[in-house]
Amino acid sequence: MTRRRGMFWAIFAAVTLVVAGGVSYFASSSPDGLDSATLQGCQVIENGGEEVLTGDCIAQHASDHPLSASPLADYTVAGHDWSGGLAGVIGVAVTLAVAGAAFWAIARSKSRAARRD
Amino acid sequence: MDVSYVAMHMSDGIVNAPTSVSFAVLALAAMALCAWRARTELDERAVPLAGLVAAFIFAVQMVNFPILPGVSGHLLGGALAAILVGPFTGALCIAIVLVVQSLLFADGGVTALGTNITNMALIGVAAGYGTAVLLYTLARRRSEQVPTGVLGGIAFASALAGTVCAAMGFVIEYAVGGASSTSLGMVAGYMFGTHVLIGIGEGVITAVTVMAVAQARPDLVYLLRRSRVEVPA
């Protein structure tokens, strides 16, 4: 039973890593439903390697991300083309660490409160 | 902006500053409430699943799937998180994913965090989990032991409802403080149509994941745990 339980966590973690580190390479690079809604009314034209919006749309009001120069911006490591999977694995590790710490603290505050009663 | 970008959430500047601030206050207050109420859902046994669910949602959100020519969609994860770990813990999972994406990967604006959390962590979870509880209660009236396939159907419908409602959250924010001349009716119609399609993809991912966890470890699934402690309907 313990072995089977261990298997469950191992498989769940492995699937998560494979999705972030491998399957993510096959993701569609088209804008998602929301982005696409903000682009309605505009045309995207290439101008010297830069994307420029012409027309009138919501996306024109979007400002650049204040952290767009961050080393992991746009799910790459230092902007390398091949690094999307690595960025994904880093993201999984950070999310797991942050969420795990937060939830552990919440669960512990409960058992402390219970002991006080 | 790079051509092959993977931006997925609202950017800064799409709604005006007062609207951003209002939704940031709302999101912060709601997250504090969730942290408080999550104590009823989280015991030491539930912590590993909750952490892993957040990491899993981060991973799956990276995988945009095509829904129309030139338009994609990705998992939001509200219904999935709520069914597996509970609504309050689930909302915190989504909020943590959004904060990591914004601050580490420059995806989704920083001043837009309030609106993004409101849409995906609050509205998406509330609508998704509400639908799941309603359908699960109905299913339990027919049979005490709900078959895994039926649970999959419930997960699918909940995810679809959560996705469409989260999209309508954006429409409300745009109506309140949209900084553009694009008509509200156009935005509402476009968001609704695309998010029904995205919701189908979300529904499939949610159903497969919930069924897999329910098959392997039914004792961990919050929706199933919760009904064992309460009086059956």
C-alpha cells in the first residue's frame, strides 16, 4: 500500500515535469482568447523585427510588463530559444515551493490552534 | 514585443488605474479570507496534494491549445483545483500560479494581478466549484457511489462553467474601466464565444485529471471527502 501511495506522488510529479519541460514545446503560439479579444480592430504588422499594431484596439493600451527584462521573461531562460522547457521546470519548482510553504504554514497554524483549545 | 510570446493573462493598462486598484483590494481581501478558511480544508495530509496541484496547473497553463485559426486557449484551472483540494485552497493555488507567472515570467501585468486573480482565482473557482457541488449532489441522489465516469462528466461541466464565467469577469472589468473604444458588446460576444471553446478543452483536461486522481486516491479528492463528512443529500 505504501509503495502504491508513493507511486501516485511520483507519477503526478513526473506528469507535471513532462508537461512543463516537454509538452510545452508543442504549445500553440497563437494569442489566446483574451489576447485575441484585445487585438480585435487592430492589424499586427512586422516592422524591422518589431510587431506594430495599427488600427484601434484594446491591446494598444497595454503597457510593457515592468519585469519584461527579467531573466525568465516570456518563459525562456535569458531569452534562449531552446530554453522554454527549462523555464517551465523552474516555474514548477518555484510554484511547488511557494504553494507548499504557504499551505504547510496554514495547516500548521490550524494544528497549533487546535492544541490551544 | 516578440513574435513567439506566450503571454496569457491581462496586461497592465488594459483597464484604468482606479479599476485596477479596486480589484487589487478585492483580490487581496478575498485571498486573506481564503487563507483563513483554507484551514478547514487543509490538514498535514492534504498539503502535498495542494502544492502539487498548484505546480501542475502552472505546467498545464503553459500548453496553449488551438481553438480557432490563429486563436488558442489554455487551462485556467479553477474547477480542477477546487474539486481536488477545496474551493478556498484552490483559489489560493490559482492566485499563487498567477503571482509566480507575473513576477517571475513577466506574464500578466503586475497592476493587473488584482483583475487576473479576481477572474481566474475567485470567479473561476466559485463558478466551477458551485457547479461541481450542485451536480455531485444531484448524482448522489441517484446512487450513493458516484461512478468515475459520472464524476468526469461533472468535472467537465464545472470546468466549462468556470472558464466562461471567468471570461465574463474580464468583460465586467472592461465595462467598468476599459481604456479603449472597442464596443462592450463586441468584447462580450468575442470573449463568450472563444471561452466556450476554451472551456471544452479545459473540461477535457479537468475531467481526465480528476478521474485519474479519483481512481488512484479517492481519499484525497476534496469533493468526495467533503460529502463523506456531511449528511448525504
